Amino acid sequence: MHPTMDGWQDYRAIRDGRSVVGDLRVLRGVESPQLGVTRDVLALVPEAATSSGRRYPVLYMHDGQNLFDASTSFAGEWGVDETMAALRDEGIEAIVVGVPNGGVRRFPEYTPYPPEGDHRGPPVGEGEAYVRFLVETVKPLVDRAFPTRPDRGATGIMGSSLGGLISLWAAFEHANTFGFAGAMSPGIPPSQRPLFDLLRRPAARPDRIYVDVGGHEGHGAPGRLAEIRSRAFQRDVRRIRDALVEGGSRVNEDLLYVEEPDAIHHESAWARRLPGALRFLLGPLTVEPR
């Protein structure tokens, strides 16, 4: 064991983890002074990383219970562990850190903008505190425990739905920490529309941004409402793409935008698109000697 890995346990010692591939570690009950809660932190580490003498890029991901283990996921896992095992054969390696969502706290923690006026709907606006938890608490723990490349250019953030929203916000508002970002099917509630202006900001932009959307994101709504919601969702994500381009991002260079016409808003769709997203985000990065 790496001398600073004290407290990080083999995930299989905590749960059955029979669907988990590779070396998945967990640090239980990490205290967040920013949020006033505790949260487990998961870290998928490349094979023999702690003895390889090399340092690895790090990708921070939200909804950690849905990333690696089918038994803890809400509606099927992303298969991040299987994807990283396959990408290793292509020379792409990274440490992937997953922070589980807080259940009923998920909506407020993944929305950075406070409500305005007569706000109706779920509470919003704890996103800044949540990202500070990642930056100020989780990242130092990860950098101490594992052979990371802690620099901005090798540190990314990624999520889906509201996790995509908070990832984009974090990459711009914490540009000194995150150099790349991935947003799969990013959801933009009405209270969070200020994001569009942020993405147009030309200064302090991420090195690479991945954004995607499915054609049936409103799947599950009754009748024609599913089609109406799907069109509205797709329209918002295209606005994200356009705002990024207005700010200086270049499609198919430092911005990869993907539409999957038949895809719904579901973990299975994000798992399917994940390999291509990670090739774009992680492919340019190398594993460096210590």
C-alpha cells in the first residue's frame, strides 16, 4: 500500500462489488465543512499505479454510486471501471474519483445559482459549496493518497444531467483547478439559465469540453409531453454549445459536441457514449514519471 493511502479501503471489503472491475478504493465518511455533511469518496486507480513510479491525470465525477457498481446505482451503472480497463489498451489511463450524491440534497448541490423572485420547485443554489468541497477537501485527500498529476491541465470534472450543469459551472468558476470538463445530457432548470452567459465568457476557458444530448431526453413523460420535453431539452443543450462557441470554443478541436438521436435520459445512454467522451478528454494527456 502507498504510505499515504491510510484510510482508503478496498471497495470489496465494504460491499460485494461483484460488478466492479479493477482497483476501486473508498474513503468512508469524509467530512465536508462546506456542506455540513459527510460523504464517502470512491477512487478507481489504474492497476499497479502506486508502484509504477508514474503520475496520472484525475477525473472527478458526480453521482458516484452510479459509476462503478450496479448494486448501488439508481438505474444501472455507467461502467466507468470497464471503460477505463478498455481504454488502458489504447494507452489512456487516469484516476477516476466518484463522489456519491446526497439523495435529496442532489438537486441543490448540483445547482450553482440561487433562486430569483418567486421560485417554485426544488431548492437550488448549494453548487458553489459542493464544488468547494471537491476543490478544498476531496482533491487534497486524493492528491495525498495517490500518484496524481495535480496540475490544472490534468484535472477534470464530469457528470450527467444536473451533474453536467455543475461540471460546466465548475470548469469556468474554478478554472485554476479544472482544465477539462464533460457534460452528458446537461439539465438546465429555469433558475440556472445564467450559465449561458458564463459559458460565453472568453477568459479562463477549459482546455477541452465535451457536451452531448440524446434525441429522447423526455422519455417517460406521458403522451406528446415526452416529445415536447425532448425538444426543449435538446434546445437548451444546443444553446450550451452555441454559448461555448460564442466564447471562443472550437467545435471538433477543443469542444466535442455529440447528439445521439435515439438516446434517452438514462445511465445506459451515458455509459454508451462514455468511451468516446473519455478519449476526447483524456486522450491528449500523458502519464508522467514521478
